[in-house]
Amino acid sequence: TQLLEQSPQFLSIQEGENLTVYCNSSSVFSSLQWYRQEPGEGPVLLVTVVTGGEVKKLKRLTFQFGDARKDSSLHITAAQPGDTGLYLCAGDRGSYIPTFGRGTSLIVHP
Amino acid sequence: GAVVSQHPSRVICKSGTSVKIECRSLDFQATTMFWYRQFPKQSLMLMATSNEGSKATYEQGVEKDKFLINHASLTLSTLTVTSAHPEDSSFYICSARQGPETQYFGPGTRLLVL
């Protein structure tokens, strides 16, 4: 059983479109991280959210942590080909050992 | 952000040989490092937690005698794949924890066992 469910698993869109990636769980997390990974490279940390209801923005990316700290979303506005990659969420339940979701593979076509 | 390096970036070896992968935190000390394995287009699978000065904690299903982990200093952890076989071919990634909520990943090591 996957502790963190990410959806969609695959996403193929045109440049300029908006998209949202979801990360859901039945467990409460003390913190949750979003990463972006390109092929053949390690994941790069995008953001850490720790407070229920928290919203963080990183240019065209908006991250939200659910009020109950069980879910999170990543919204990308006006996607660009450079946004292509594998997006991973990872949650920490207080043990400081992260649990990763399956990932969302995003392809943005020019 | 902080920098974590891995060496080698890719390695090809013959079946039955052992391969050592190094993970270094370059600009901070990490009492805890993690080792992951990743298959193509899949998420990261945690293999073990490496703690400086103590034995690593392995996840269920990971053979500790096959995947030897040594965390010799606050900036270096090594993963040795012993008697490697083709099914061990994968992308191995380490991360180093800086603070309770943040970990930085290395660039990964591509292992191919022939």
C-alpha cells in the first residue's frame, strides 16, 4: 500500500496550459516536500510545507498543504517546456524519514 | 541549496564483482544520509538510513549483507553493492539531511551489471 498517492501519474500538455498535481494520504504529515527530477539526475527540492493550510509560491508554481496536513497540491500556471520532469512529493510523519509518492511524469510540448 | 555529490556517476561492472558508491555532503555536516534506488520512470525506494557512527537501518526487504553501508564521517557515506548481479542494475541516489525537514539529493549513480 502506497502511503502517499500521487495523481495523475502521467501528464502530457501543451505549452501555456495550467495543471495541478495532487498528493494524498490518510496519514498526517509533520512536513511535506515537493521535488522535481530530470532524467539521469537526482531530485531537486522545490519547497517544504509544514503548516496546515499553508500556501507557498515559487514563480509560476503554487504549493498548498491541506488544513489537516494529509494532502498537498502543486499547481503550475502557463506551463513551459522547461517544466518537463518527474514531480515527487515526500512526506515526513515525524520520524524524519521521508516517504515518497509514486511521482507524476510531466511533459510540456512546445 | 546545499550540495551533495556522488561518485561515480555511472559504473559498468561484471557480474560477481563489488561496487562502491560514495556520497558526500560538500558544504554541511550530515549526521543522517539516505540511500535510495530508483527504477526507470518510477519513484524513489528507500533502501536504508545511514547514521554517522552507528549501523545503518535497512528497510524491509533490503539485504544488509548485499548492500553494505558505512557512514564514516559527517560528510561521507558509502554504499557497497557486493557480488553484484544484473538485477542490481539501477539508479542509486543518496541524500543528506540538513535539519529536520530538509534533505538534499546527490546526482545519482547509474549502475549496470553485465
